[in-house]
Amino acid sequence: MNVNIQTTHFVADSKLVSYVEKKLSKLPQFHERITKVDVFLKLDNVVHNIKDKIAEIKVHVPKHDFFVKHSSKSFEESFDFALDSVITQMKRQKEKMVA
């Protein structure tokens, strides 16, 4: 599984990158044929001074891609919500394949 982490409008510290990589290491238990995972961490520049932190996760498997986007006030929270959503999508896809 190839992991690609990209940041937009900021530079991620090593703590955030290791957090993301640690969480992503659990993905293969939900789908055994994951080829690549793209993670995009972005700062959303809104009119106010408060910037939303956006996490996008794209999981590539043969013949299918899973994509989730979530925003909140912290990258960890956005990433956790997005990861839960992508895991739910993967479980549903697997159930459809079995049924």
C-alpha cells in the first residue's frame, strides 16, 4: 500500500504526518487489495480569521476508488471523521461484493 500525504497552504509537522500514517496502517484490515492512499490536508481560507482544516482521503483499489472530504477546526478531527467514513464505504462495498 502506497501512502501519499500532501498539504496545501501550510507545512505539516512530523507529529501530524506520523499520526496520519499510524491511522492509515489499519486500512488493510478492511480491504486487502488497497494499492494507493492519497491524503490531502488543506487550510480553507474563509472570510473570517478562523480557518477550517480540511482532510481528504482517496483510497485506490482495483476497479474502484473511495473518496471522503471532511472539515473541522483541527486536522486530527477532520482526518478521523474522514477515515471513519472511508472505512464505512469500504465495508459497504465489500458487503455488496459478497451478496
